Amino acid sequence: MATSGSGAYRLDPDSGIVTRPDGTRAYLSPRERDILHVLHMMRGRWVNHHTIIDLVWRGHCSYKAVGANVRNIRRKCGADVIDTRGRGYGYGVGVNG
């Protein structure tokens, strides 16, 4: 699949380009792209730090690095692209997820 997305955000996992709801684009680093892709592939579910570290960094990373990359994604794409709750991060989880 060349693009993946739900709702108004579209991610091209090959280039790391996210198209925002207003049609403008954000360019993600490879790690940021991988995190957003993992969250999209697991959309509708909460994903904890451990899962992101295992899938994106192969188990070799700190919680702070995950948080820093999520902040960068939000800064580049918009705060609402990733949901956060005590259970972890989500893409398309919604308030009642």
C-alpha cells in the first residue's frame, strides 16, 4: 500500500510525508515515520512504550526517546494526530477507546 491513513491525515510510509487535513505536508524523520506507521497499523488500539520500542528500535531505546519523537510528530503534523492516555499512544482510538 503506497499510503496509509484514517480520517484527514495521510501517511506515505516510503517517503515519510504526512498530508494534513488542510492539504499541507509535513516531513517526518525515519523514526517518526516508523512510529506513526506502527500506530496506524494498530489503529483503534492503545500501544504502549514497550511495543513501540520493540517494533521501531528493536528493543534498544529509552522511554524519553519515544516521547520526544511523539512530540516531534505532533509539532509537525498537529496535536490531534496521536491520542495519548495512561494506556499509551493511539491513532484513531477516540475518546472512548
